[in-house]
Amino acid sequence: MSKKKKEKTEDEIKDENDFLKMSLMAEYGGDFIGGGDLPPMVENHFLKQIKDFHKKQSKAEPKKIFEIINEPEYDHTADLSDKEIKVRLQKLQNKLMAKGIFVSSIMPVSEREIYRFITEEVFKTVVHFAKGTNIVLNILYEEYYPSDEAEVKVIANDLVQFIFDGSVVFIDQDLFADQVKDSYNLIVERNDLIAKIDLFKIHFKVLTIEDIFFTYMEVDKDEHFAKMNIEVLYKCRKSNRGRFKNLETEIYLEFDHNEETDTWQISKISCSEIFDKIN
């Protein structure tokens, strides 16, 4: 009769967790922040999953994405009608998604161009893809074809998330110019602007975004200038027992382009929630 395996005490599990963290940091770099609120057994399982992932990933051989999805047959873009492109593109995307590979774009891109992008460029991309890791690979069109419009849109989206999503508590301060104009063209220091946003958010127990619409965008890199209008639908509640309100607002943004760093920064923001009222 086999002996019953002795269960580890909580202190022994904590010691094992500390050892796992140190070994992972020593082998793969990085650091572990937080996790103190997790039960030791849950953290232990999580750390072992990380170790298993890195172990499998380190043994994974580099492969072209075309090989990973089992080299499906496909036609060249020029040989397909628009209707055929739509059908073939969906089939290719399904094969990619089945392997945890997602191809998308920030800005609108035609189905024909996305099909060409996948068959001529994504298929040739070499990655280390380990089986059994449940890894998700996101490939953006703009990673291959950088776009000022896409960069400005990403910055604007980050700002909207920061203002109207209560779970978002941090924003990269470099997204703002040192001094930003408000709705009244008055100068607001970067830190003061972030403080005003925090002051708006603190009035709500629940604050979530329902939808975002980019209604207008103009980018002129030669003039180092861009502007944008955004409509935001959001839901909020001031207390745990209060009623939800469904609200909408408009945001107007201006951006300056920094030639030295080749980056865009918000230089003006017009938003009544921040500068005029608390809902």
C-alpha cells in the first residue's frame, strides 16, 4: 500500500513561492509586483504555470506562421474578385484564430489589402510558437506599416479609457505636452490636468465606457499638427446603491508632433466633464 503524500504547510508553500520567484527572475529577468493578496496555493499554481510556459517557449523552434497553420492553399490577391476575397479572408482568419493568431488594424484597411498582408507578409513572419501554452499572438497591420493617423488614434483612445473607465488608474504622462490648453484655451500643466481627471473620476463608484466613436480626424505631419472629435457613451453610478446613468459627451483634441522624438502629444483637450461640471 502506497504512502499518502504529505501535504505542505502554508509556510512551506510560501517558501516554495519565494524560491520560484527568485529562480524565474534569475533565469528570465523581470520582477514580480503584487500577488501578496493571493492565497499561497493559488500563487503557487500561477507561478508554476509561468515556469511551464517559459520552459515550453524556450524549447519552441522558430517557425513561419504559414507552417504553424499547416500551410493552407490560397490564391494570390490579383486572381480573386472582391466577393472571393471576402470569403477567402474569413477562412484564413479562422485558421489563424484557431492557433491563437489574430490579425487586425487600428485604421480602416480594405479586405483585399488585409488578405494581401496576410498571404504575402504575415505568412512569412517567423515566431517561436510553443504548443500547449495557450499563447495569443496579436499582429497589427500598423506594426508593418506605421501610420500617424493610427498613432494619434491610439493616444486618443488611451486618454478616453483613462477618463471614463474607473478601472484604469494610470496613463503615460508623455502622451501630454508639458502644457496643455483646456476648453477655454487656458494653459494647464500636465500634472494639473491629470489631477483634474482624477477629481472627476473620484465622484463615481462605477464608471465604464459603453462605446467610442471617432467622428472626425485630421493629421498634417508637415504642419506638425492634428485634431480630432470623439463621441463617448459611458455609464456611471455615484454610490453602490445608486441608479446607473447612461451619458454621452464629446471630446475635442489637438496634437503637436515632436520632430526630435517623432511622437505625437496632446496639446489641447476640450471636455466638459473635466473642466466644467461633475455629473
